[in-house]
Amino acid sequence: MGEPLRVLQLEDSPDDAELIRHELIRAGFDPATTVVDEPEAFEAALADRPDVVIADYQLPRFDALEALRIARARWPDLPFLVVSGAVGEEKIVACMREGADDVLMKDRLARLGPAVRRTIADRHLRGEHQATGERLRESEERFRQLIAASPLAIVAVDTGGIVRVWNPAAERVFGWSAAEAVGRPLMPVDEASREESEAIRRGIMDGSAGEVKGVEIVRRRKDGTSVELALYSAPLHDASGRVTGLVSLLEDIGDRHRREKQQRELGAAMEHAPDTIVVTDAARAITWVNPAFEAITQWSRGETVGRTPRILHSGKQDAAFYASLWKTISTGVVWHGR
């Protein structure tokens, strides 16, 4: 049993149709052939996609060029061969220009089997390449969308330090647009930070620094002000493993530093406050007391943390007093009382 092959043949000569079928069998195929000689029948037969179309160049009501246009409109990648008894060079060129995969003479049909096999293989390979290209384009588009949507600044440079990627978050952090930044050296690097920046870049490029994770740096914005950043950077490689540049994620940590400073200042103020301060969790367990509390109550921080304020119960207030106190502060309202 030969290799199954569904053939749509455009031919008005039964003898020639049988000759072509016999040649396909001789080449190792098991052809299931549909023979038509009119446009309507040809279009109808295309509905069930054949493996290959083999068309005589000239028929009374139809020709190969018209059939080729119809076939390409329906199935752009369908293998299509023209077989003719006599056809000039101009007609061969016309067929190939319209997208025929090959043109053969009926008196040289020994080429038919190899031509069919080669054409089907070429079309299959071309389809795989197209599918791979489409998947690659989809992957690149998803990658572009991820970069554009990132809340962190993403900057990529080549081995010469020229910016190749500058996402919207980088525009917001530094003030330069992508149009201003891409294709130029890193503009946030001023003279004060140039040596540090070059040392980081060289270390990543030559592998001595590995990946840079969370290194705090200071760079400048377009308006000349400074911005505090956490730098995460790694090398970029091509398919052969050669380093082609580096990509950096930069987090603006100025706000975080300001919040941390405020927290330190608040902590210092609470530590040195002359009044007692007690902090509890939602379950009313004490989590922190200040030195003034320890001095006034004679309860140490170690003795109070984890316990409830009931340890301070004097007996002068009833249960309703404490219920009102907890209800008030549990709703986020400041309680006042003695």
C-alpha cells in the first residue's frame, strides 16, 4: 500500500488523467483522485481540502491560471502543480508568478512523483515556519505588554551602554520620554554617579558581579532632582550565550525611605514621651509600652507584652466604663477619659 494522497486533478482527457494517476502510484503514492474540468466543479471539490492540485494548463472552459487564483484564494498554502502537453516559457513564468509550485511536461512525467513529494514537504515546512513566526510574534507582543504595564522602571542597554528599552514607568521615574532615551547613553547617570554606574555595568557584563539585587543607588531626573532607587539588574544573552547587554528594574524607594524616616521619628518620640503609651492588637493584648509607662506603673515591658490592660485595673471603674472605651477605639475614634 502506497502513501495516501488526495488529488484534485484539473483534466479533460481521461487517458491523461489515468497516466498521471499511474505515475503517482509508480512514485509510491496511493492516490484518491477527483477529476474535474469545469470551474464550478473545481470550486466545489476544493471545499474538502485536497493534498495537491494537478492542473492541465488549458481546458475548453478553464485554464490553470484561473484555477490557481481560485485555489490560492481558498487555500493559500495548497500545493499546486501545472502539467501540460505543450506550454511556452511565457506561460511557465506566468504560472510561477501566480504561485504555482512547479510546471511539468506531460512527456516527462517521471518528475511528477518527486515534484509532488517535494512540494508537499516544502509547503509543510513553510507552514511550520509561519506558525513558529506567529507564535514568536505573539510572545514578543505579550512581552511588550508586560514591559509597558510594569509598575517598575525597566531599562535595557546594549554592551556599549546605549539604551534599547525604556518603558512608561521609566518615563515617569526619570522624566525623559522613550523617544528621548532610546538610542542614547543612559541620561540619568551624571558625573557624580558615572564611575559607580560603569563598575556595575562592567561587573554584570563580564559576570564578575552576577545579578544585582536591591542595590540602592541615586540617579538624576530630567529636571535635575535626585531620585533614590533600588536596582535589580542581570545580563542579556543571545541564542549562543553571548552577552548582548543588560536589563535593569528600578524601584523608586524615595517614598519608602521617607516613610521609614517618619516611622523612626515617631518611634523616637513615643520612646521619649513623658506620658504613658500602650499599644495593643485587635485582641486587646499589649504589644508595646514606652519607658514612661514602665516608670509610672512599675510594670516592665517584658512583663506587660502579651497581657491585657486588665493588669492595670484599679477597681474604680465598672465593666460598662471599659466596654465603652473599647467600643470607641475599635471604631477608630479617639477616646477621652480619666
